[in-house]
Amino acid sequence: MGTVRSFLCLEPPMNVLTRFVHAVRGWHRPLVFHAALMFGLAVFSAVGVFADDRSLLGEPVWMKPMKFGVAMGVYSLTLAWLLTRLAKGRRVGWWFGTVFAVAGVLDVGVVAWAAADGTFSHFNKDTDGVAPIVQKVFAFGIPPLMLATLVIVILVLIQRTGDRALTRALRAGLGLAFASMVVALWLSISAGSAPRTEIDANGHAVPLLGAHGIGDPDGHGMFLTNWSTTGGDLRVPHFVGLHAIQVLLAVTAILNVLATRRAWLRAERVRARLVGAAVFGYAGVFTVLTWQAKRGQSVLHPDAPALVAFGAVAVLTLVGAATAVAAARRQTVELAAANA
């Protein structure tokens, strides 16, 4: 967490970059290499978004591999750092981290291959071209990603990987990441009972079975994310859950920095309680978003029950955080009075 804290303390960018590069050398190398490939793909795809005018369902063909590259790059880099924190099962963690890296390259690689071919990567039931190979790679590549994540979750659960706040953030973040993978699989099965035909970037009719949207097929999407504006979309809770670990680590880092300036935050248990409140709020939002998508409702158009659910999560989170802060400040004042 030192590099993050340096950044938050406004250390010169070059110093932060130098320290970051030095730190990365000791991380899980296959995952670091995987992250480098993913970020490279993201840059290449970003160029393709502007240089290639082909589109699928109104979205540039290179938009999906660009998003996959960024998401997988950030996630795998986080795992590469996390595996260095393990005191127990380091060898097991190393091997399953390597499994994740290899499977991730294969899965994202075929997404990019389908984009280059101008056709759909997901839900494509065409028997010609690249589609059969893409689906076979998904069939063999996605289970290892889920298994590797589950094993790493278990390794983190059976040991402390830092102070109580950091350990809580890592456990909850990885748990939500695994839950997001399960939700994506579950909702995609729920969404796709009716086959349909769409036109790919080459003008060919392609049979599709399954969809990202529930209550409305793919398309009618938001800018950049392409999340459905007219129906439920499994990609919303999947995205939120997958990146829970980065958000919770950021919360932990911010609390650590603030603890250098606020005496009531210096107690480990106080920061752990505040991280716990953040975990509750994040998990609550993830749950409501999953429920909303399952009901076929766009994230942009929540109905009254969804608004009530979001409101309840917000209120309970704020109450939990406020209670922890009030108790910490009271104890600090009492301690100062006792020492006076």
C-alpha cells in the first residue's frame, strides 16, 4: 500500500512511478506479464476504435477488447500484488495465479480475434468461421478463471494479509469478484432462452443464443459501457463486483493516510470498522444491481422498489460509518482526558 499512500500524499509522479516499477519486480511475474499484455491490447484496441469504422450492434468492433484489456489488466495486476502478501499457501497461490494468467490470455485473446474478424465473441452460435473456436476456448478457459479466483479467495480467508482493515478489504473484494463471475454466468443463462439473429460487421447474419440484456436484447446501450438503457444488463453487477477489490483497497489506503493526521483513526479497529461499513455498502449496491438486472430493469431507470433498496443500503452504510467515527472520537477524547 506504500505506493498508493505516496500518491495520495502528492509525492512527485516520477518518484511514485520509480517506486511502483521497483515494487512490481517482486510481484507474481506471470500475472504481471498478463497485465502488460492486457494493457497493450487495450492501447491497440483504442487505436482500432478510431482507425476501424466497423461496428457491432452500434458499437465499434474494437470497443469490447479495449474494455476487456483494461478490466483484466487492472484485476490481474491486483492479484499479482496480492499473492505476495500470502504467508500460507504461497506455492499454491503462485500456481493458481499462473492458471489465471494463462486462461485470461486465452479468453481475452479470442475476444480480440473475434473483433478483428468483425463478428460476435459472446453468444455466437455460428458454425462457420472463428465462432466455433471462440466458443470452445470460452468453454475451457472460463472455468479455470473462476477456479483460480475461488482458490485465492480461500487462501486469503484462512490468513491475515495485513492489518485488520486491509485483510477485511481483500477478503470482501475477492469474494465480490468471485460473486460477480457467478452472477455473470447465472444471468447470461437466464437472459438467453430465445435464439435470435443479428448482423455482424461484415454484413453476415449470425445466430445468437444468450444476451447481456434481460428483457431486451443487446444494443440500445449507454455510451462507452454499452450497458442497456432499456432493459436489465448483467454487465453492470459483473463490473461492479469485479472491481470491488480496487475500490476497497483505495478506501483502506485513504484511511491509512488520514490516520497520520487524525488521532481517532490511528486505532486499527477503527479503520477496520470503517472498511466494514464500506464493504457493507458496496455489497449492498452489488446485490441491488444484480436484483435490478434480473428483473429486466435498466440501471438508468430504477423503479420505486429499486430506489428504496438503494436508499436503505446508503442509510445503513452511513449509520454504520457514523457510529464507528463517533465511538472512535469519544474514546480519543476520553483517553486524552485521562492522560491530562
